[in-house]
Amino acid sequence: MAATLPPGTLRLAFYGDDFTGSTDALEVLAFSGLRCALFLSVPTPDQMEALGDFDAIGVAGSSRAMTPAEMDDELPGVLRGLAALPTCFVHYKVCSTFDSAPTVGSIGRVIELSQASFAQPLVPIVAGTPALGRYCLFGHLFARSGTDGQVYRIDRHPIMSVHPVTPMQESDLARHLQQQAALEIGNVPLTWLDAAPTELAERIASMAASYQGIVFDGLTEAHLTATGACLQQMASERDAPLFIVGSSGVEYALTQFWRQQGLAPAADRYDRFEAVDQVLVVSGSASKLSATQIQTAIDAGFREVAIDVEALTIGPETGAAEKQLVRDVVAALADGASVVMHTARGPDDARVARLIQTLRAHGCTAEEARHQSGRMVAEQLARVVNDIVRSHPLRRLVLSGGDTSSRITQVLAPDALEIRARLAPGAPLCTVLSSAPHLRGLELALKGGQMGSADYFVRALRGSTPMA
């Protein structure tokens, strides 16, 4: 990679399939000293010029919750827009656990769709993200659990194997993606990553005759740096952006390689952030880790608001339930309390089961009920949170759960997000960029259900330094 790029050229542009994953990728880029921002749609040249020069940009989407038909409607235009940007790489950012299914969030379908905008014979797929406790060995994905700190094969992971919408039942990522699309997927194993760069490039190039995609293994930081070198080599051989699928391991791989080459000095201005008077936490996650984080917040003095998801979504008085929930939360905030409002406290919470059972009683299949329940709850929560933020001046807002975070942020509709500070790996604190008075100065943290330590919500309140 050249030390300098032509004026206006981005080093990387990405599309995140949900908002929590998007801020994860943005965090890696920002912490590597790059100026970047996250948009809600592919930005126009005028938008980017108005906010300043960027080294990288992201687009926060919601395709993780889409059916293939919805992807067919939504993604081709997005991919065309990204392909038209002056950038070296376009990254389709997925969750580091790769949870997806043939019927929802299909990564395989995205690879198929990408061919119309990025006519390349081989799509690199990066799964290992050691910084987040995600490892790929001989094509199989492993992940550390936030509940006990142990590393599990993804199909035996205590959280991801029982995900309410996209449970992971296959650790071999080639097989996992082949269940979603008619693709031949190869593997770049650990044993190749120690080869000389030219030899590795030749091996990868030879795979294009047999495969449409290749999964890169990754166990260590050094493996990711070697992957970054491979990606840079692949991009240098193209006149158009290189399309990549993967976790934030893509950003780690490239920025580590750039840093090795002296092209991306690390930034150190993100380590400290102040405490605030109060925080609103909105959790739409049913993971065990989220349940622990909720309890830790309550033990620290947060006011608990348990949401009746059935009354809010399909009850006879959903409008009244929505207004009452807004009143309850605003009243607690007006009292000076921090609030944690939640739809579930773990995967066995009866609220989730009751909503799914009711949907099935109305004719949905079990799979449709799981999918629709999450979408309906996220939609209603977005309305509720928007009303709360408009009714009570709020400095810091924390959203937990991928679908929940995506929909709420879409409804809040900031112009863009920039990284504010480290809060937890893969789940940073962001600053909202907006001309809307109720959003001006708002800080926003977005996290997946499996991200962060037990005290994540409490840390969001207390900061890294005492409040002056």
C-alpha cells in the first residue's frame, strides 16, 4: 500500500449488518489513528465534505435481521453505492460469531448478491478476531463465552448455540455458508499463514478455479497481520475495490498490517471518559451475559423496568402500554435514577416464550414466531426510546442486543456516529453527530448480547475517571 493515497480516497468502507457490529468495526479503525464516521446510508460526497476528510467510513445497516427476499430488495443498491466510492476495500461486516441462517441474515446470500457489483472470482472471508476471543482453526469457528470465560466451538457455545433467532448449529464455516447459498468455500489454514507472502499469494490465487470464497484461519494477532498482507496484495491486483466478508477481524488484519508498514499509528486518546449523572440502558437481548449485566446494574442502584413484551407488541392496548412505559421510564429518569429497561433476563425468561407461543397460536410457524417476535419488539422499543429521548434530556444511552440497537438507532436517525471512548472491546462509546436538539451531545453505546464484561452498564455510568 502506498504511503499516501490520491486525495479523497478512502482506505476502507464497510457495511455493518447491524449497528452493534458497525461500531465494533469503527472502533478498530479509530483506535488505529484513522478518522472515520458511521452513517445510516451510503454518504454522498457532499455529506462527507460537510463533516470533513475521512480515512474510512461505515454504513450501519440491519440486514442481519432480513430475510433473503428483503436482502434482494435492500442490498443491491447499497453494494452498488459502496462499490462506487473511492476506496481500496469494501467490507461486509458480520457478527464475530457468524450467527445467521438460510432464512434470516443469510451471509451466503450476500456473497451471491455481491457479484453484481464486485465481479471478483474469490471473496475472502475473515472469521478470526482474537481481540474479541474469536478463533478460526481449519475452517471451524470458536468463541469465548462472556459467562464463564471458556472458549467453545461455536455450535457448542452456551449463548450462540441457543440464540433465539439464529442458533449456531455448525462450526465449519464453509458448511454453514453452503447451507445458505450454492457456494464452494475453501480454507486458508493456519499452516499456510507462515508461508512467505509471495508463496501464500500464489496458493490463494490458485483457489479461484475451484472456490467462490475462502475462509481465513486466525488464532493470533500475527495470523491476522499475515491475513492483512494477503488482503492488501489481493486489492493491489484490482482496479476496483476488493469485497471482503467477515467480522471486525478484517479491520484488525488491515490496520495491523498498515501499522507494521508504518502507515497507521495507534491513537491513545480514547482510554479515558468521564462519569455522568445517569444512564438509560435498553436491553433487548436474551443472552445469559446480558442477564448478568442487568443484575449487576440493579445491584449498583439502577432502577429496573421490566417490559411486558406481549402487551407492548400484540396486546389489545399496545398504544396505552407504550405510553405507560414511556411515562414510567421518564419519571424514573426525572428522579435522577439510572434506568435499565429490559425485555428478558436470560434465554429462559417467560416473557419471550409467551410472545412466541401467542404468535404461534395466531398461525406462525416456530421459526416465523422467533423471527417476528424479535422484529416486533425492536420496532416498538424504537418508538418508546425515541419518545423518552425527546421527553428527557439524556447524556448517555446504552443499547444492548443487535436487532434492538439497530432499529432504535435507525429511528433516532443521527447524521453519523464517531468513536468517543473505549468501553469494552467491540462495544465502544460513540458521539452522536446531529443537528436535532434532542440528540445534540448524546453519547451512545451499542453492544451485542454477548459483548462486554458483567459491569458494562455500570462502567457506562461511572466512566473511567471520577466526575469533576
